[in-house]
Amino acid sequence: MRKSLLAALLALLASGCMIGPDYLRPQVETPPAWRLTEQTANDLANTPWWKQFDDPVLDELVTTALRNNHDLLIASARIEEFAGRYGIVRAELFPQVGASYEASRQRSTLPGASSPSTYNSYQAMIAASWEIDIWGRIRRLNEAAKAQLLASEDARRAVVLSLVGRVAGAYINLRDLDRQLEIAQSTARSRGESYDVFKDRYLGGVISVLELSQNKSQYDEALASIPPIEKAIAQQENGLSLLLGRNPGPIARGKNIDQLKLPTIPAGLPSDLLERRPDIQLAEQNLIAANALIGAAKAAYFPTISLTGLLGYASNGLSNLFNSQSKVWQYAAPISMPIFTAGAIAGQVQEAEAAQQQALFAYQRAIQEAFREVNDALINQDRTREQLRAQRQQVQALQQYSATARLRYDNGYTSYIEVLDAERSLFNVQLQYTQTQQTQLQAMINLYLAMGGGWVNEAAEMSSSKPDKDATQDPGPTR
């Protein structure tokens, strides 16, 4: 009879159904192409794009950040957390077996006895229990836990993607500030030399105090532009140090902003983002988990069937504990089901379905946001390239204008105001030009980040769970 009952329960388990909807990837309307195409683009979205800048220092900074960045270390630890949760939920699919031993001594007065008695009690038991997952509740919870584990891995890949982009962008911004400082210092030296000449000419009665004051104001303007740039450089170095997992300090330099090579534009169809972008994959795993939890919630409407068993020995004497007469056993198949819960189960199902809808909308929003980011990045790098070309020509024209204005002034054909205007315009445009260089390089970084790609997996493999021992030490000379 026991064998028949067990066989029936196993057959019921094997034929058990899965309550709740099975996951199907939602239909997504993707544009056939981007708003801006590049005819010469190669599919480089799967390559470590930061190496295309051809700067060994940048490569080393990215490697250091992937090993020591605290946000990435937190994301890695979170994966272990969700792996542990998945192991806990998965264990419910299997029988749970435990052992216990108890030895006690008790004094009590038995009914009808004239005096209390003292006796010993010994027990050695093995107990087992197993919930038969007929309706798929545990399997749905496992499905959700596995999706949450995969989501945590995608979250870590998203941190890797963001981290590499932030390190490269911070380094390029630092090199842009270095160039701005070079321009400001060079301009200040040139204007300082000019001011010395003007003082001599003023003392010789050649020029008026008005022209001397105009020249000095120009010199002071260049001097005043240096401290803000130096402050920005120090703050940028501190921010980059934090990304590297270091204490604030100087950052090593490699190639200047003119020597950095512009990466090749990556290609790909809009539909490729569904597989390339970690944030989209993260949103989908969250949707899978939320979808599975609907089934787990609905399973509460149905009976819960378990198998329990106990085998062991119980005796009043330790020497007789393992005799055949001391053997005890028990097995049962308890069944429980809700009859009246005042809407609690319905509320749980409603909560799970609402959470699934939120996850669905978040998934759809992530896809549309990805399309927007790629289109914005393509337009940005294309228009910035045109802006940079125009500014390069503007710098050349102002250099010629400045030289001509200085020559005209020296020959007495014009006032010093024309020289002042020419040199001030040249100084401002030179600063704008190097800022546009930084914008163009950052636009290319943003394009690679928006496209996603297999390079994220390669970068993730470069990271480790333990930071370098010398992560907080200063890197040495910067320039």
C-alpha cells in the first residue's frame, strides 16, 4: 500500500502542470535603420574600442579601473548574493533531510504515584520532508531566481560598459584641459613679453598710457584664465582616481589630444541592440522574473502536498537506544489548501501581475532609450566633425588676422584695439577648438556605449573580484 501511494504521488508530480504564463519575448517595433548611416563603417562594436585611441596609458587606466573600481566590485559581490539566493530556492525542489539527537533527564510525578520519579530519555532521529511541486510554484520561483541571477550578471556588465566609457571620457577631458592650460600659459607668456615691450615703449614716450593699459588688460586676461583650468585639472584627476579605485592624486599622461586616434565608427542594425546592450538584457531578465512570479502567486490557490518521514530510535536508557524494540518511524502526506483568505491570494496575484506590467514597460522603455541614444550619438559625432572642421579653418584665419593686425599696428596703420580684438578672438577660438576635439572624441565614446557589443564581455573578463594591493598608491609623475 505504501509503495502504491508513493508511486501515485510520483506520477502526480511527473504530470504536474505549471501555473501561470510562460515567458515569450514581447514584440518590439524596431526602425529599419538609423537616421544617420556611415557608408565606410566597420562592425567594430565587438572589439575593445578604447585601444583604438592607441594610447598605452589609457589602456592601463582602463585595466586598473576594471580591477579596482568599487562600483564594479559591488556589482560582482551582488552576483554572488543572487547566486546564493538561487541556490536557496533551487534546494526546495529536492527532499530536505536532517538528523537530530537528544538526551534529557526529567523529574516528574506520574498519575497515581505516591512520589516523584526521575528518568532519562534518549532519541536519535532522521527526518525528511519534500513538497511535491504539482502546480509548479517552486519551479516558477526557480525560474524567477535564475532570471534575477542573470539580471545581476547583466547589471555587472552594464557597470563595466559605463565604467570603461567614464574612464576614457575622463582621460580625454583631462587631456583637453591640459591642452587648454598649454594655450593659456603660452598666451600669457606671449602677452607678458609684449607687455614688457610696451612698458619700455611707454617709458620712451612712444605710446600712450591708454595703449599700455590695453596691453596690460590683455596680459591679465590670459593670467586670469590659468587658475580655473588648473583647478579643473586637479578635480578631473581626483574624479578619475576615484574611478580607478585610488585615493585622490595625480594621473599619468600619455598622448596629447592631437595624437589620440579617432576610433572607427561601429555599425549595426537597430535590432542588434536587443542582444548587445546589457541594460536591455537586464530589463528582459527582470521581465522574465516578474512573469514567473505570477505563476508562483497563482499556485497559492491550489492544494500543497508534501511527503514527510521520520526514522529513528527512542529509549529511556542509552544502552537500549539502538535495540529493535526502540525503533520508531512515521510517514505522512499532509495536504493543505486555502479556503478563505479574505482576498490575500488575489492581492498577491494582482501585485505580481502589476509588477510584470511595470517590468514590461521598463523593457520597452529601455529599448526605445537605446534607439534614441544611438541616433543622438551618430548625429553628435557627425555634426561635431563638421564643427571641428569649421573651427580649424577659423583658427587658421584668426592666426593670419592676428599677425596682420600686429603688423599694421607696428607700421602705424591702425590702433592697438584691432590687435587686441584679433588676439582675444584667437585665444577664445583656440580654447573652443580643443574643447570641440574633446566633444568629438566623447561623441565617439558615447556611440560605442550606445551600441553595446561583445567588447563588454572581454572587458568584464579583464576585471577581478579582488583589487590590487597598491590600488590606493600614487601612480608617480603625471607629465
